[in-house]
Amino acid sequence: MKVISIRENPEYAKTAIAYFQKQWASEASMMVYEDCINSAIHAEGALPQWYLLYEEDGDAIIGCAGLITNDFISRMDLYPWLCALYIEPEHRGKMYSGELIARIKADTKAFGYPALYLCTDHEGLYEKFGFEHIAMGYHPWGERSKIYKAHL
């Protein structure tokens, strides 16, 4: 597997935008990913970052994830956040999400942050990668999610 940073490889921006939109956007939120990814390429600080996971021997994207300042959750005192982690269904169960998480953890640490956060309703996956449940958080659309933390 190879993890591609869009900031380091801006030639992948259009591909990343289309992939994130396909996996995560609704018709109303398509521009969120386009603007976020395009703006991240020239951002002054370390954040945000967007990543694609490719098969080692091919051109097929098998996953994606982001590293952002807030994942639309009430705990704005916590950052940075792992977000939009996605692995194609036929590649799940092979721990490929660990490739993205490892890169994001390494970058987070290199950027000087002592921890990485995420919010999710999933149980069992992120614990395998050193995350622990620390709190509940609340989204602007009225839902809540568990907040997890990984010390780096």
C-alpha cells in the first residue's frame, strides 16, 4: 500500500476531491470537500491534510482519510482530528485502515501534537490502533458520537 499526501502531491487533488465526494458528500455538501482539499494544498499551517491510499502495484484507490482541526463536533478544545476514514468494502478486514492511521499519527506527531482524536459510532476498529474512548461529543445536526484519543 502507498499513502499519498495531497499537500505533498497536489497533482492528486482532483482525484482526491472526486473520491472524497463519492464516499462522503451529499449533493448539498459536494463543495465542502472541493474547497477543503484545494485550500489545504496552500494552507500556511500544518493542518488540514488529506490522504489517499493506493494499492502498491496499481492505480486503484482503496481508501482515504483526513487530518483536520475539527470534525463538526462540540469539543473544539481537542485537535487535531482523524476524519473521513474510508476503506473500499472489498478491502476491509485486511487492516488497510492501519496504513492511513499510521501515516496520520506520524504526521500528527511530526507537526508537534501530542495526541490525535476522532469521533465515530464504530466500536472495535479504532481500539486496535491505540485509540481509547474519552467522551461523547455533539454534532450541529443533533446527533452525538463517541470521541476517541490516541496518545502519540
